[in-house]
Amino acid sequence: MTIEISATKRQVQGTGASRRLRKANLVPGIVYGAGEATMIELDHNTLYYALRKEAFHASILSLDMDGKKESVLLRDFQMHPFRQQVQHIDFQRVDAKKKVHIKVPLHFINGEIAPGVKVGGGKITHVLNELDVVCLPSDLPAHIEIDLGSLELGHSVHIADIKLPKGVELAHHHHASDAVATVQVPRGAVEAAADAAAAEAAAAASAAAAPAAAPAAKK
């Protein structure tokens, strides 16, 4: 399902104009890429709630600008340092025939039945939560699924283990040996076990060092 977002061409530019837009509950933005860059403004609340959705960050969006629709990607946005306010947003036009470089979220499944968790008592750590991929817009996946169902204690899922959707390639900075998720005994449990073992050893040593009880006196 295509996500749509509406915008209007921005007629006035500059810091003062942007400040007035924000006071009017609007967000200044820009659309760049093929052709000329276009200054736009968007409804703040609509945009704010759209940004809270994972798919908005990793999908081809349909931008309706004054009734004319074009395909874009979200490329950047700025938030106010302490208010829940979007300050600015950038979109890039998409050419259906050219590959795009974008981050795709990872969805982890079956972690609760992994042997390292269910039998070994381990805890799964997600080393990566997204991957940089390159693909044509039509091949862009909403997410990439990582099955943790066979993960043993002390083992990891690596980049090399991931089956990518057809037409999707990883960006060059990813390496086959990079860990994506791992399962280890929680540090606190390891420390607790070590403390218990140390206390047991100390008790045993203390008992061995104690003098034997004196024999009962004969009548």
C-alpha cells in the first residue's frame, strides 16, 4: 500500500518565513532530485504522526503537491531540541528506472523459541536494527525478516546468513561476518553464578580449615 502525504508549494523563503510557518502549525520542507528543487510546506500534525510509522521512513511515498503526485523518499528531517515539533523535512524524487539507496528495518521472529533462549536461558541482543540496501523502487521491501528460531546459546546470526529479497543488494559497508543478532547468558546471571560459586568455594575452604572436633572423654 502506497503511503500518501500532501504538501503545498512554499512561496516565501528565509528564516523569518519558516518561523511564521511553524507558528501556523506548518512545516517547511524541500523536494529535490531530478529537475529543480521545490520548497514546500506541510501540515505539522499529519506529518508528525506519519513520522512515527516505521513504513514512512522506508517506503516510496506518494507526495501530492498542489494536486500533482510524484514518488519520493524521505531523506532527512529535523526535530526541535526539546519540543515534539518537526522543524524541517527533506524528500528526494524517485526515478522508477534508477536504483535507490535506503535503510530497511529488520523484523526479528521466533526469538522466544530459539534454543539459546528456551533451553540455555540466554537473552537475544539485536546488534543491527536496519540494513542499508540498494534496489529499484519496485523491489524495495517494507522490511527484511530475520528468523532466530535455530539460534544456539553463544551463537550469532551474521550478514551472510540473511536471505535478501529478489533484486535487493546490500550496501558495500556491510560485511558477511558482521553480526546482526546474538544470544548470550545475561551478564547479571553470569555474575550471580560466579558469586555463588565463589561463596560455595569459600565455605568449603573454611570447613576444611576448621579443627576436627575433640573426641569424647572416657569414663
